[in-house]
Amino acid sequence: MANMTNITFKKRISIEQVEEAHDFAPKFDPQGLIPVVTTDYLSGELLMHGYMNEEALKKTIILGEAVYYSRSRKTLWHKGATSGLTQVVKELRIDDDQDCVWLRVEVQGNGASCHVGYRSCFYRSVPTKDKFEQTDGRLVYEEDEKVFDPKEVYGDAPNPTIL
């Protein structure tokens, strides 16, 4: 099994190398982060969006499970370590200029990925055009049932990822 010291990312030297070669040369932003879009492996449903730093990306590769970087807590976050809703990585893709990661995952447990209890973190929609004004800009719930009760899983502790 690989370890952190075995994984090295290539230095970015040209557009051709980044876009057309086999070199894995991810581009992290000035804060050292790369955005991650996570979808269900079978259905393609968008589950969540997060970020990884270099260590989180390497751990994801080594473990074959999603590890993110929490910007609010400023720490690594192994998805499912507390809840048991681990995201097993079935495929890890990088976009054309290697500045965004796409994880295709199989969620363990009850299949939820949202800490609020819904299956997807994208459980609400924003009305557009005339509907925005008609609804006073109120969000519309697209998922009406939670998959789990967050208080049972996480307790009464306030969510450190908010605000």
C-alpha cells in the first residue's frame, strides 16, 4: 500500500503538460486548496462540494475514501469518521487544467452525505426568473425527508462548519 511519502505531484511546467500529458500536477489555490465535487457513483447525483489540501488529496488516494479539508475548522475531515457514512472512492478525476477534483463515491451506511441529515447537501433549490419574486426568494426543498437525525449521530454540539 502506498504511503504519503510515495505520492508526489508533478511540477506544473506547461499548458501542454497539464492538459495533455499523463502527469498528475494538481493546481492548489493561494490558500493551498483545490475544490472537490462529489457525486454518487451509480446515480450521478450531486452529493456535496468541498475542498482538499495536498495532504487530504494524498490521503484520499491512499485510503480510497474521501478526505476533505475543512476551511472553517482548518483541519482534515475524513468523511464518515464520526457518522459512519464513509465515502468509498470508486473514481477520482481531475479536470482539464487540473484545478478541480471530481470524486465518484459509494456512500456507506444509509447513503447520506449531508451533515444536516439529507442524502445530498444540495437539498434546496433557488427559484429563478419570475418565481424568485413570487416566492420572495424563499428556498424550495427538493428533498423532504431526512435520511438520518443529525442529533442522534452528532449530538447537540453546534455545527462548527456554519458561519
